Amino acid sequence: MTTYKAISSVLRPVGRSTLDLFQVIGKIFLFVVETLSHFLRPPYYWKELTSSIFNIGYLSLPVVGLTALFTGGALALQIYSGGARFNAESVVPSIVAIGMVRELGPVLGGLMVAGRVASSIAAELGTMKVTEQIDALKTLSTHPIKYLTIPRVLATTISLPILVAIGDIIGILGGYLVAINRLDFNGSVYLTNTINFLEIGDITSGLIKASVFGFIVAIMGCYHGQNSNGGAQGVGKATINAVVSSSVLILTANYLLTELFF
Amino acid sequence: MISIKNIKKSFNQVNVLNGINLDVAKGESMVVIGGSGTGKSVLLKVILGLIQPDSGEIFLEDQSLSHIGREQFLARFGMLFQGGALFDSLNVWQNISFRLVRGNGRINAKEAREIAEQKLQRVGLKPDILELFPSELSGGMQKRVGLARAIASNPEIIFFDEPTTGLDPIMAGVINELIREIVVEMGVTAITITHDMASARAIGDKVAMIHNGIVQWTGRITDLEKSNDPYLIQFLKGSSSGPIKLTS
Ligand SMILES: Nc1ncnc2c1ncn2[C@@H]1O[C@H](COP(=O)(O)OP(=O)(O)OP(=O)(O)O)[C@@H](O)[C@H]1O
Ligand SMILES: [Mg+2]
């Protein structure tokens, strides 16, 4: 009997949190379906969309750019030292390019934007929830999903590929700078190698990933924000949940999409 | 004008509303009083359609709300939220004219600003705050801007959720007076939730006291003192002894 109790006291929390997890996944799924259904029906709030694109996209540029610059530089050094082991130092330009464009650009860009944007969306909407602004929206005949969620989801889904495209270029530039200054590469050879090696599919697969990651970031921010409760503490929790869940989902989706494009 | 019929609502097996019945006539100002946690805010949210009741119905001029549709109802309606609930990202005139520039029969920004200015004057504020954001206003000003937003589309029905809590006595008096004036001059039907008996007397024609999930007492505000309902007497006296038990 005591062993039964001991086992159940260990297993019960596991079972409970597994059930909770499934419940949350179901709710998020419904939230996504509802959001998508609102895409198709007017009214559309263009001003909210443009200001979201500015806040989310444009203002994320420094973060994404710096991340890409240093990642590209580090990547060049790493690949050089790895390549040198079998006299293949010349692969640096092509692997930096493919690594940035197909993988690191979208993933790191997505994670940085998750940290910056999912948190701010969740905090903003969470505060609106606890100060009754979302109720006020409803009583003023405005649907919160149309007015708050759709502009943000569209803004991240559109902005992230653009950010990542810029980040790819900056990342390749970072690799280029390190290669010609530290590793004695010839600049024009480096660039020709990069351009000749990359295929259009490398670029599009990276940008499609970025778009999906953008969608994930805004959906998680909006979902956790709009469902927060319990005052300032609830808003803090919503913010954490938004960042953690969007980061994990980005990495999961990244693997699945990579399989898809493989 | 508004008939609330047998509304029941429970959260996690706890009955909050146990069959509320309440009628509010056209042009009448009804004040709802009752202890903390008795479900006054839940009742308002049920009427607004923000919370789905377990059973019961709301009628607007003998038509069930489920037939009229929420959009039609909300178009005739304004609400002042407890904390003002102004939109942080919009300035004062954009807040006041929020519905006007969005709903059906939308108007352009210039007209919206003019109407916002009129409404702002109506609540006793100067037009120099039109461009300010809610975070730059005091609590009393936010309440008044919230009031201006509630009356912006000339509603027939207005709800006030605790309009005077958190304000100093003088500002509370100003808000009470404003609400009374606006209700009379616009001829609106009003429902106000409050704990503040001075406010109730200033705003209301009628009072309903909620206790144990039902309307315990209802009558004209002038009859408050004459009632011999023990629950009401205890509430008015603010006494801890009587039939109302402090359970939680
Ligand atoms: N969304 C909800 N989920 C679960 N319980 C709720 C919810 N909303 C309200 N309640 C519960 O319903 C009860 C009544 O709450 P309500 O906010 O209506 O009280 P109130 O009469 O407005 O009190 P106060 O005067 O303090 O504002 C409370 O016990 C509250 O915990
Ligand atoms: Mg309340």
C-alpha cells in the first residue's frame, strides 16, 4: 500500500502536467484556427498593421543584424579550423553561406525575435487584459482578434523573412570580413564562391522557415497575453510562457521544416 | 427597457448568480449594490455578453438579446469601466472617438476629433489634453475621459462599474454629478454598480441589492431608509453583525 502511494505520488504530477499540456495544445490549436478564420473576413485594421510592422520588424533590425554579423564571423573561424584538418579550408565561403541562409539565419533570427517580440506582445496584451481594455474593445464592437492579433501575426509573418534576408547578407558579410582579415582569403574569390555556390532553394527554404517562425512568435505572444489573468504576476507569467513556448516551437518547427526541404 | 430573467452562473461548482431577476425601465437609473464578491461585475459581464450565463435570458424591449444579436445591442450601448480601461496606445481623442471611426457609418478623423472635443467639454475637461496619452492623465481625468468615450456615440443604455472607487471625495462628487446630469439630459437608461452609498444616492432612481446570488431587495432610492429588510439594514449600517455572514 505504501509503495502504491509512493508511486502514485510520483506519477500523479507527471500525469497531471501531461494532461495540462494536451489541454494547452488544444486551446492553442483552436486559437490558431480562430485567427485564421478572421483573416478572411473584414474589417482589416491597416493602421495597426503598419505600426506593428514598424515596431516588430523595423525595430528588430539591430538585434537581428548584430546577431547575424557575429554568427557569420564565428562560423568562418570554426569552419576554417575544421576544414584545415583535411586541407579543405576553401570550403569556408560556401559553408558560411549555406549555414547562414538555410539554418542559422532563420533560427537565430527567429529566437532573437521571439525574445524581443513574443515577450512584448504578451506583456502588452496581458496588461490590456487585466486592465479591462480587452473587455472595453469588445463593448466598442471591435473584435480583439481582428484588432490585436491579426495585425501582429501578419506583421511578424511578413517582417521576419525580410529581417532574415537582411541578416543572411550581414552574416555572409561577417564571414567575409573575418575571412579576408584573419584568414587571408582573397575578397573577390570569397564572394564569387559564395554567389556561385548558393542555390535559389537555399534562400527560399530559409525564408519560408522565417515566415513560419514569425507566425509562431506572434501567435504565442497573443495567445499567452490574451489569456493572462491575475494582475501583474499573471502578466509576468504570460511573458515567460510566450518566450519559452515560442522558442521551443521554433526549434521544433525548424527540424520538421528541414526534413521537409531535405 | 432591460429585463434580466433568472440569470444563473457558477464558476467551478460555486454558484455566483442564483437566479437574478431585475427590470430597468427606459430612462431609469438603477444602482446595484452588494458586498464584495457577490457577483455584481459578473452580472454586468453577462449582460454584455462577455460571460455566458448557465441559464436565464436578457431582454431588451421585450426582445431576447439572443435574437437581437450582440452587435445590434452594443451599438446602442456605452460602458464606463472601473479603471477607465482607456487604450494605452491611443491618445485621448482617439480613445473617445474609437467607435465612431470604426463601427458602421464611420466618420473621418477630423469629424471624430471634433466630436471628441465636444464630449471632452461635456465631462468638464479642456481640449488641450486631446493629444495626451492615458498614462499622462490622473486617475480622475482617466475616469472622465472614459465617461466621454462611453457617451461618444450617444448610447441609449450606459453601464457604470464602480465609477467613484479610487477617487477623492471631491472628484467622486464631480463624477456623480456628471453621471446624473448626463443620464437626465441624454435620457439614457443607466445601470451603475457601486459600494459607495453617497454615490448611489446621487446617481440612482432605484436600487437593487444583491446577496447570495439573488436580488435581495429592490425599490426606489427614497425608500432605502424605510425598508425593514435585515440584509439591507446591515449593509447600509456597514455593521458586522446581522444576517450577512463574512464567510471568506
Ligand atoms: N472568470 C471567472 N472565473 C472564475 N470565477 C470568477 C470569474 N469571475 C468572477 N468569479 C468569481 O465570482 C465571484 C463574484 O465576482 P464579482 O467580480 O462579480 O464580484 P463583485 O460583486 O463585483 O465584487 P466587488 O464588489 O469586490 O467588485 C467571485 O467569487 C469571483 O471569484
Ligand atoms: Mg466588481
